[in-house]
Amino acid sequence: MIAKTFFGFEEILANELKMLGAQDVEQGVRMVSFKGDKGFMYKANLSLRTALKILKPIYSFKANNEQALYKGISGVNWSKYLSANQTFVIDATVHSTNFNHTEFVSQKCKDAIVDQFRERTGQRPSIEKIHPDLRINIHIDKDQVSVALDTSGNSLHQRGYRTATNIAPINEVLAAGILLLSGWDGQGDFLDPMCGSGTFLAEAAMIACNIPANINRKEFAFEKWKDWDNDLFDQIMDSLMKKIREFHYTIKGYDKAPSAVQKAKDNIKNANLDEYISIEERNFFDTEKTSEGKLHIVFNPPYDERLDIHMEEFYKNIGDTLKKNYPGTNAWFITGNLEALKFVGLKPSRKIKLFNASIEARLVKYEMYEGSKRTKFQTTDDSVQ
């Protein structure tokens, strides 16, 4: 199988797969390949925090023109996966000078599948783009065509708990990956001081308690497959639920906007995580550390042109608040405004290149020490690596 992910998350996704028990795990670019049985396919879809989709390759061949593409797709016995009275859709990705348009590729593949059914049964399956019975993934790289079944359906970032969002919500898979990159493991207190719709809070709680990432999802694509095994799925779900662990620290969220606080509370309640998380209407710049011991901060400060802030002053306030009010803290945040980092006035101990949607971003870490060591990182760093 192939698990798709974001740039920069390949290693943590590979680690997730190994921890779950996957075999032959190999990292690629924005993807990780692995082996497992049907039960593991169910388990991976339920559990993986940093996977966007899980594909099951079924066939590959070479094609450098439309006739060869049609012939290759016709070489699959589609009745194994689909009935004439069912629906399907094709998602095509093309990196080839031989084929210019993904729509054309999708159409040609659809024709090959429909013609095969018509010739054999006199009937044909229909196209359904929103809720198909089978979602087929076609990937063309130069002349290499890979055919896979999409086991997930809608992207796995659609966890099922977030109904309310604010102006610029962070993708759930991106949030989970950032938390894992930051080393968050639930062994301490957590704060998101600009929590928006509460995504970091929900993902942090699920990591801390080892709750399966997609436990709240309504459906997966494999539930409509011919070989769907409801008993096996329930068995996998039960075994995952038994591995949920207790959490003995605090997870807090602040936001200065009353509307964001309410949305975050609604989402946390939808995720059945309200016993672990508290959310308050507060401006981060007026707060200070309230807990003893280490505090783990992760947040997504605004950097979007749609949000009305004065960038230089805002990022300076982030640095000043961390420096003065949050000793004994590891603070991480992601920003797509690389220029704004110089205004923080602190030197990051780590910078990791990521993408937030199509925006190139940096995940940065600032270590705030207790006592005299607090001065260690209080120098400005103007460079953006």
C-alpha cells in the first residue's frame, strides 16, 4: 500500500507505520510505501495521524499514448472490484509529456472500464463524483502508469470532529504532523495560545491519550468494497480502543476572539475530548505561564493577508511574551511569513521547512529557559534558512 502525506512528514509517517506493525516500510517523496493485510489497511486508516490517503496499488504498465493507456486499463479484471450496478470515479495525476490533461486521462480510463462491463454484461457502472462505490487512482509518471484503489475516500484530514472553523484553520494532518515533529508525547502540560477552531488542541489530546486519529470519521471508502468485512473492522476498532491511555496533565487553549473560543469548544465537544481540554477567551500577550514544570506550546499565529494585524509589532509581541512570561517552555509555531520571523527577537533552536497548503512555511522552535539561562536565546536571528 501507499500512504500519501505532506512534504516534510515522510519520516514521522514511516515511524507511525512501523509502530502500528507495517512491513517493508519505505519512504518516498510525500509518500511512504508499506505492506500489510486487509485488517492492517483498516487499522492504518483509523490510526495514522499524518496520512492524507491510503492507496492500494492493483496494476501497473507502460503507456505513451491513449491507445496504450486504454489497453492497459482494459487489462484489469474490473469485475473483481466493481459491479455493473455500482458507481465509480477516477482521480488522475499526470506528470508526463505524453498526456497533457488529467481530464482526458480520466475520460480514457473511464471508457476502458465502462466498455469492459458493457461487452461482458450488457450493462455499465455509472460515474459518481461525490459518493462513489469505488474510487480509482491513476498516476502517470512519464510512461509508467500505476492503478490503485483509494481505500480512504475523502482525505483523512477530514477527521469528522470539526464542524466550525475560523478564517484560516489549519489542516488536521498538518497539525498532527507539527505536534509529532515538535516531540509532543503527552508527558507534560500543553498550550495553544492562539487556538482558533481548536485543531491543535484536539490533535494534541488524541496523541496524548493514544486515541485513533480517525475515530470520529463517518465512513471510509473500503466500507463499500466487495470484500468489506464488518466483523474484522469492529475487531480492529476494539483492539485500538483498548490501547487508549490516561492523561495526567493539562491541555489549554487561548483565543482573544469570543467567536473562535465558542467554535473551538464546539469542535472539542464533537471530538468527545472536552474532559481533557480547557479553552479560555484570553489575549496571549496578556498571559503568563501558570503551570509548574515544562510547558509545551504549539500554535499557528496569523500570517495571512486576510487577517488584520500589524505584522512587525505582532511578531515582536510573540517574542516578548515568551521571553518575559514563559520560562521553562518549549515553544513551536508555524509561519508562512518568513520575513516576520526576524521581528520575534529570539533565535530559534530549530527551523523545519514545511508547506501550509501551497505556502512555503517554517516550523520554528524557541527554548525558553528558567533563571539565568533565559538569556541564552534572547538574540535576534535575521536569517531564514
